[in-house]
Amino acid sequence: MNSIPIEYYLILSAFMFSIGVTGVLIRRNAIVVFMSIELMLNSANLTLVAFSSYLGNPIGQVFVFFVMTVAAAEAAVGLAIIIAIFRNKLTVNIDEINIFKW
Amino acid sequence: MGNIIINDLWSFLKPEIFIAGGIFIILLADLVIRDNRKAIHFTALIILIAAFASALLQMGTESFIFYLGKGNNHGLLAVDPMSTFIKLITIFSTILIVIFTITSEEFKGSKFKSGEFYTLLFGMLLGMLLLSSGADLIIIYVSLELLSLSSYVLAGFIAGSNRSSEASLKYVIYGATSSGIMLFGISILYGLTGTTNLYAIHTILVSPHVNYLTLGLSILMIFIGIGFKISAVPFHFWTPDVYEGSPLPVTAYLSVASKAAGFALLIRFIKVGFISSVGTNGFWNFYENFDWQLFLIILSIASMTVGNLTALWQNNVKRMLAYSSIAHAGYMLLAIAVLSEKGMLAFLVYIAIYMFMNLGAFYAVMLVANKKGNEEISSFAGLGYKNPYLAFGLSIFLISLTGIPPTGGFIGKLYLFIALLDGDMYWPALIALLNTVISLYYYVRIIKEMYLTKALDDTTIETSKTELTFMFALVAPILVFGIYFTPLVNFCTNFVRILGF
């Protein structure tokens, strides 16, 4: 059975990573920024799993479990902080969160 | 070799075990004696002192622990002199931060939950301890995130404060993005080498089959994560905002301990991953085709120049100290960029003194802010007459941060320049010297405000005897090490070694 070559996975994950970085840079809603960050983490996960299966070495898949746990914790902390700032300022637009400048 | 022996864990992981146990003890204590805040402070101090003592006891030990799989002779954690030194620094600064917390006015209200605060603080400390001895990219990533996640929450710890929650949001967005980029770099590095262990990566990189372009890209991405932690330019944009908005004890902690842990990671990453051998004269040799020295020098010069120049026109002392800490990160990075054992020694001496002087400066600023409610430079006007002791202490800290004798800061700079000249790095040394001169301007500006400007109002700034005693306990080592520095340097010399080199 012919399997999908590893390049396809890598191109897909590089593409996902680029979408994530672009999202962080251009979106102004804090929640969407967090979604983009999750996309970055997941693209790294995809790379790890793809390499792990290509190299026949399980460490990459072990790593992915840790990354998923960390990503969940990061989302929880991030959303809690967004709620804290929403209570204070009634907005989650990161352009309007601007007390500190230069 | 392949088995984990409980005895081994106990003899090499004591500080981590104490801190991890401490998290549970504090959580339980918070349930039982929630109203007795003093008891919780006291419990935290006891646990930290026990951890510090156990870290002192494991001085000089060198070993891998936690082996992944059979027949693998590289462990997940490397306990060695360098990591022990960083552990001593981080635990000691945590002890000082507990004392900051007790006297901080921001943490006096009924809203402050000391149990949660210490749980997060200990979580952060545990992250740093593991980071400083992490020898595997999995451990490094997870402990970096443990450190970061706890510090995001601590930055926004004052509920209902606009400034604090803004600092926290900015921190979490910058932090999560940079660690995401770092993780992508790690995943590429894993693909290139087929392992996540730094020591195993070292042996694989010797072979000429690695694609250097891809390798360079992945290392660059990992550097973004490390650069974020040590707040080196151009990854520093979060630093001033987060430092200004966070509660002062947390700012002080971020500026010393989390930076020390970031540097420990940087040193291990460079030295274990990419140094082929250490020459007889103490210089580290890179692999062929892989010379990152120029990259490190450029980063460090950019850090000190941008940090010092931007600090010049800050009117908030906390923000000024944030830029000054970027500049100091530049000096320390330059010490590492020499890539020699002498540079390592300079770094260790520098960070030990930096801990005392930077925490001391933040403590003195906190004592003023406790009474004034802000850290604007105008709040310091006339402090030399209102409270001469406090003004004297703060002046010593600022003079030491500039690096003028007879303070400890001078010794830190002295060893840095010795290492630079030893490595024939004349241009970077000259630029660092010019930067020291620039930094004199903004440090002296605070001293001038304290002694030469008339106070705008008659509010007195009173400090209790205990607060002053504690501040002078931080002044003392700076003055002592400024004159009698041989013991400190000898002490640091014991810690230059890294496992495997």
C-alpha cells in the first residue's frame, strides 16, 4: 500500500503554522488570537506525529501528548485572563487595551 | 542504568521534591488556615529554606536522571554545577520575594489570596528548577510552559486592576505566540535528528548529513522562545508593559529569577547542542559551518543599546527598571557570547550580583510606592530629606546597577570585560563600555530627583525598622562584594562546569 509521502504532511503543517502566525498578527479580537495560537501549536503537533511515523520512533508521539496538555492549560489560563480583562474594560479588542505605551 | 532508582531521585532532585510537595502543603494550608495569612507566609518561607539548603547540599554532584527507554544513556534531566547554581539563585530570590510580598501594600487588601499566590509562585519556581537542568526538549518545553503559565496569572494577580489585567493579557499573547514558534522549531529539530535529547542531538549533528538551512531555521525559531524569556531585543516588546502593570513583587521576580532560568536554558542549549569541544584555553569550539557567535553578539549589543537608550526618557521608575533589565540581559548575553569558560564565570558572577542589586532596587521602589501609590519619578522628589536611609539604600542599588566602584555591580562588569578582552572582542567591549556611560544618566536622574529636587507635597514616606533592616541586608552584600569579591568569584568558579563538558 502506498502511503502519503512525508512532504505532504510537512507542507500542510507549514501552511497551518503560517495561517496561525498571520492570525496572531492581523486579528484584533483576543479570542481569535488565541485560536490562531492553538493553530500554531497544532501545526507543530502534526509535524511531530508525521516525523514520528516517518522515523519509526515513538518520542514524537509522546511529545504530542504533552503539547496537547499544555495547550489545554494555556487555553484555560488565556480565557480566564480574557474574562478578567473583559470585566474591567468591557472589551476584548486588543487595540483598545492600551494603557501602556512606549 | 536503565532503571529509575528512588534513591537517585532523592539524592539529586531534593529541591524539586520540596517545591512540588510545597505546592500541595500550601494548597492544603490555604484550605485549613485561610484567615491566618501570617502562617501561610511562614510555611512558604520554611519550605523555601529547606529547598535552598538541599540545593546547597547537592553542590558538586553531576548526574543524569530519568532515562527514557532502555539502553539510553542520556537522561531527561542533567544535574550539574551550572544548574545547581541557577537553582540556588532562583530559590534564593524566591525567598526574598516572599519577604517582598509580606511588606507589599498591593497585597494587603482582603482580596489578596496568599495561598493561591504561593501555589502559583511555587509552580513558577518548579518550572525554573526543571528548566535549569532540563536536557531533553520535552522537559524543556513542559517546564518552560509551567513557568510561563504561572507567571501569566501572577502578572494579573490584582483582581479588578485595569493595569494588572492588561499586563497579564499582553504577557499571555506574546508568551503563547513565542512558545508556539519555539515548539514548531523543536518539531523541525526532532525531524532532522530523530531525537529530543540535547546530548543525543549533539552526537547526531557531528555527521555532515544534516541540512544546515533547515537546522538554522529551527534553531532560530527555538531562539525566539529563549529570547522571549530573557527579554533580549528584538523579543523584548512585552517586557516594559508587563513589568509596569504587574504587582511589584512579581515584576521583581520576573526580572531576576525567570531571566536566570532562561539563561540556564540558553547556556545548556548552546553548549550541549552545538559545541564540539572545549579547548585547553577554555574557549568553546563550534561545529564547522555553524558559527552563532556573531548572532549572539548582535543580539546582546542590540539589547543593551535599545534598553539603555529607551530607558532615558521614561518617567515611571518601574518602567525604567524594566528597560534597564533588558540592558542587563544584554550584558549577560555578551558574557555568554564570548563562548569561553571565563565568559561563563563572568555570567555567574554577574547574575549573582544582579540578583541582589535589582531586587534591592525594586524593594526600595516598592517602599516608596507603598506610601505614594505610584512609581512616577516625581514621587521620589525630596526623598533624601524625607527618609535618608531609604534614599541612601536606593542610591547604592542604582550606583551598583550602573557599575561604579566600590559596589558589586562594578565587579560584575569587571569580570565581563576581562572575559571580553580575553576573547579578543574589542568592539563589543567598547560598545558595552559606552552603554554603561549612557545608563549612568538615567540611574543618576533618580538620585538627583531624591537629593536635589524639592518635594511637591508634604507627604512623609515612613518605613518600619524591619523594612529598613531588610533593605540594608540587601545593601550589605553589594558593598561587601564590591570590595572583597574573591570569595564570591571562588564560589562561582565551582559552578562553571556543565554535565558532559
